[in-house]
Amino acid sequence: MPLAFQRGRSEGLEATYHFTFTGDEERAVTVVIRDRTLQVSDGHLGVADLRVEADSRTWLAMLAGDVSVVRALLRRRIRLHGSPRLLRAFARCFPP
């Protein structure tokens, strides 16, 4: 994740994300973007501005462009707890 992070695209974004991946590859991760920096930690630390629960296969397919975010949300393969705008802002920092 740090290799793909685009500092310039994160300007103005200050958010904490809790990701919970389920399915084949279970994992809990905290991602903090502040002051054009990225911090990734195992587990859920602090209070999240956005919590994302996702099936790991669906998340990887979405990153590859094989599944749309909207479709994944409608099928409840990805669940958001917080503003969807924060997910869009997060994606902006990691262009394909």
C-alpha cells in the first residue's frame, strides 16, 4: 500500500479507516491518512471515520476493476459505516 500511495492526491484528506476483510484472507487493518502521509497498522486502532467490511475476494476484484463498487455494495459484499465520500477520497490516493 505505501508504494502505491500518491501524496499529492491526498492533500486535504485527514481520515482514519478501519478495514475488516473476511473470507479467504481475514484481516483487520487501520489506515490513517493525514498531512499527505500514510500510516498502516494491523488491527483496529483509534476511532475510524469510515469502517469498511469487505469480502477479500470481492475487494481484490474491485481493485483489479473486475467488479464495480456499486455492485459490491448492492450485493453487500462490501459494507460501509460512515460517509461513502471517504471511500472515494481513499481511492483517489491510490490510482490504478
